[in-house]
Amino acid sequence: MFYDPNRDEGSLHPILDQVVDKFKSIEDDEVREEFRSQIQSYIRLYGYLSQIITFSDIELEKSFVFLKYLNKKLPKRDTEKFDISDTIDLDSLRIQITHDRMEGLESTDTVLEPPPFGGGDVVEPVIDLLSEIINQVNNTYGINLTDDDKVDIERLRDRLVSDPEIIKYMNGQNTEDNKKNFFKEQFDGMMVDYINERFEFYKKMDDNPSMKNLIFKMMYDDYHSRGTGVGT
């Protein structure tokens, strides 16, 4: 049902709710937490390995998709720490890109300088980042981004910087790798939104994974350079 392009989004929740009800019916706390721990371990491990390994078993992918959404619907622990998997909006279950390949990622010596303080000018750093992204993409991949593409990139950057869940996680007690993985997950999730909003832009990014990864890296480095919680 999840992979049916004509599916009714609302029909996915009852399927997950049945499993959640069974989870709640387990009286032994240790058994419940062992189950939760196992599926979270699977999600993290498969999510990482799928970026560098091509799996031939479709059941692994199906399990990953199902468990990822199930994990977000399980009741929280009373003292549960902030979890990456709990941040995706559950109002609409949408197809996420789970096989975003890292192969072909170009290295770059680009260093983004942090924005200057004073003057209250918050527009200039955005323009500088946008220009740098355009130059890198054009020079590295020979892809001429349109004016609409530039607007979409700037809008994506603004959404990432202002997203409260990203700010919360980046300011939390999380490792640098976890912060970067979390930022990547949010980046990919926001890109999926463009399927309906700006399909041409989404297709251009999806057809050029190396370019997409370059843009992600530059946006993450820009976020890092601003000291907006990353590495602090």
C-alpha cells in the first residue's frame, strides 16, 4: 500500500495503529523496550549501509520503510531523549529517498566564511551562499541552474535554518556525526516536498545525486559556520 502511487494517505495509519496497539498491550516493560531498541538499531544500521551498499533483497527495504514509520508512532518513553526519527511530520506519510547514493561525491576545498556581525544585514550571507552554490554546480557539473532553481535553493536553505526541530537537535547534546545525519535527513525530507511544489527542481536534483550531495554539504557547512548549534 505504501508504494501504491494512488494510495490514500489516511489508509496507512490504521495499519500502523494495529501494531502500536499490540505494542501497548505488552505488559513487560523490558520486552517493550527491547523491541523498540531492536527496530531503532535496524533503522540506523540499514539507513547508513544503504548509502554505500546496493541491497538486492527488497524485503530489507520494505522492513526499513515500515519500521521507520512504526517507530515514530510508538508511545514515547516518560524520559525519552530527543530522537531523530521522531521529527518527521506524521500528518502525511510520504515516500522518502532511502537510497541516496554517496558515490560520485566530489570533494571540494571550498571554505565558507561566517557572516559578519553588526549592521543587522541578514541578506548578504544568503546571497553569498547562493552564488557559491551556483558557481560550484556550474563549474563542477556544467549544469546551468535557472532563476527558478536559484529561488528554490534559497528557499530550501531558509527552511533548514529556521526549522525549530533542526535548531533543537543541533543545540542538543548530540555527536557531530549524528547532527550531520539529522541535518541530511531533514534536507532529504524537505526535498521530497518539492515533488508537488516544484517537480522540475526535484527531478533535476534527483537525477544528479552528486550535485544534490554537493548542495547539501555546502548548506551544512554554511549552517556550521554560523555557529547555529552545530558543534557547540
